[in-house]
Amino acid sequence: MAQELFENRQGDDLPDDLEFFLDELEFSEAVKPLLALALMKRDKDARIFSCHRMVQMQFRSFLSVEERQEAFDNAVVLVYNVFPKQSDATNKNQLYHQWAQCNRCLQHVLCLEDNFKEERRHSEKFKASWLFCVLLEDCQRYLYEINAFKEFEDVCELTFLALETLDDHEQAIDIKASTLSHQANMYESIGRVEDAIELNTKGYNMRLKEEPCKGGLLGSFEQNLGYNFNTANQHETALMWFEKYEEAQSLLNISIKELKQEKPLNWAMLAFAYFVQGILERRRNRPEAAEANFMEAQNMWFKGDQTRFHPFNAGCIYKTGVVCLDQGKVEAAIKHLRDALEITKFHSDAMPVEHARGLFKLSEALVQNSSTNENEDDGGEEEAQSLRDEAEIYLLRRDKSATQFGNEDAYDTWVPIFWR
């Protein structure tokens, strides 16, 4: 366990039996006999405490259900106090700029998840605390942002289980609605837009019944439903939902200007804004401006996300390649599209269409390249046909009844509106 769990010396939410953490000397005195008896180990360089599983199991075996409940709730408090929170004013309900801290805490949250499941199997008296449910909600957001599908679904499932044990019905409804929203966002990302619409509608109806009405949260569902119906290519229905959401009428350049002024820099939302700007510029037949915006979106993304294998990064590279092809910059287009395919291949099981459209556009680029180098036998046309065949296979994974494979729209129809 990370030593930082015990270094949050704020008194907020600490039960009486954990107040000794607030004093460094008292904490050291409490830990000393555990280290002396080798019940715990401490790596000062890595700043980690460790405890052998056998010691943990023996300790738990001597505790009653009530004592295990108390120990679990205390552990929740420690992790909750160090895990970044969506509710912080600077976060704007996002955790992008705190991924490093989230990652350090993630294994502790997942460990609590496993313990809660095990305790519930042994006793229905074991309950979740309100803080545990909020912690799971924040963890959902982080897992959604980093595209960790399996862990995300597991945490959502546990959240619903934990909420069933809460005595406060209104609190449970609030987190349940947020969880439905997170699930819907993830499902839209992986092509399950009908499921996303169903979950967002369910969450929206929950919010409608709240007293007093939470306008901001209700508006978020209206906005998300607009995006969902756009992704589902039901654009008239999408417009109806966007008209409900007044802020959707704001001009994009105003949003970018405001995002640039935020402290700390909201790099993720700014990257998305540049990406949307690139799409608009391409539709206005301004491919150079579109290319600049897609490249700026990628540059802004790298200010926060230090990995290159996120699907959004692939989307930026793909779109840069596409608009290069629009301009006749074929060699540049081929390079960008190959780079994008390295990433989309990694996510192709869950996001097959994103990979399919990259294969299709690369095949187009290779055909164009071969036609301008008629005297060179570079094998481009043969590779292009192979890529086209592979693109069809991946598209059929999403749409088994597909019959059109020869244009960009055939693939973009299945891509979430944000990355289209």
C-alpha cells in the first residue's frame, strides 16, 4: 500500500479511531511494533508499506462481522481522501489532469472492490458506506477516461450492488444516475449506441423526478442524448435534445478561448474542441485548416496523456491522414494512417469500425500513390486490395448486414459522433 494513504493529515471524514494519523509522531509509534514483529514491511525509497496475505487473512479471521465492517469503512476513508474527486471545483467533473494520482490509487480501489464482494457473499449485513459509493463513482470516471473497459464495467456493476445497501434512497439515486451516464458514454464509444440511448434515457428520467430539480445534471443528460442520437444517425431527434440544452448553442471558438484560460489547463476538453473544429473545417472544404486543428488536438492531448495508445490519439492521427489525402499529400497521408492503425489495432476487439475505416482510407491512399507512380512496381495496389478486404471484415463485426464498403461514410456511420 502506498505510504501517501497515511500522509493525508486532514481531519475531514476521519473516524475517531483513525485520528492518530493526524499526528506524525503518534502514527510512527503505532507502526513501530508492526514493523518490529515483521507483520508489516516498509520500503522507504519506494514509500510503500506491505503486508503478507497470510497476515491479512489471519487478522480478518479473528474479527467479527461488525469489526470487519469497521475496518473496511476505515480503509475506504483512507483511499477516498487521496483519490482525486470529480466534485473538486478545478476538475469540472473530469479527472484528465489527475490521471497520475488516480493510477496510484487504482489498485487500492480495486482491492476494496474485491473485499466488498467477498464480505457480501458471507453476510448480507455487510454494507457500503456513502463514501465508498462516491469513491466508486470517481473511479468510474477515471476508468472511462483511460478506456479501461473491463475494469470500468466491473466497478459499475459493484456500484449498483453497493447502492442497494445504502439506507439513504436519495443518495443512492444520485450516484445510480451518474453511473448510468458513465456506462452510456462508454457504450457509445464502443459502438453500442442503442444501449447508450437506453441508459441515458433511464438516467434522465431519474433526474426528472428529483426534488429540487438539478438543472445542470439534467442538462448533461440532454446533451449526451443529443450526441447519442447523432451517433445513431437520427439527427432530427438529436436536434430536439440539443435545443433542450441551451449551452449547446455556444460558439466553438468561444469555448476554445475559455478553455485556454482555465487553470489548471483543461487539456482533454481543449483537445476535443480542436478536434471538433477540425471536423467543421473539413466540412467547409478547408483541409489545411482542418489539418492544423487535428494536429493541435493531438498536441493538446499529449500535454496530459503521456501514452500514445489512447483511441482519441488514434482519431487525431487518422483525421490528419484523411485531410492530407484530401490535399493530395499522399505520402504524408500514408504515414499518418499507418501510425493510426498501430493504435486502432490494439483496440480493434472493442472498437472494430475505428480500425476498419483506417484500413479503408489507407487502401485509398495506396491506390492514389500507385496511380501517380505508374512506372514503379511497389506492390501498392495489391496491399490496397488486401487492406480493403480486411476493412470489410472488421466492419461486418459491427454491422453483419453491411453491403456498402467503398466510401468513408459507410464506416463513419458507426463511429461515435465525437470522433467522426
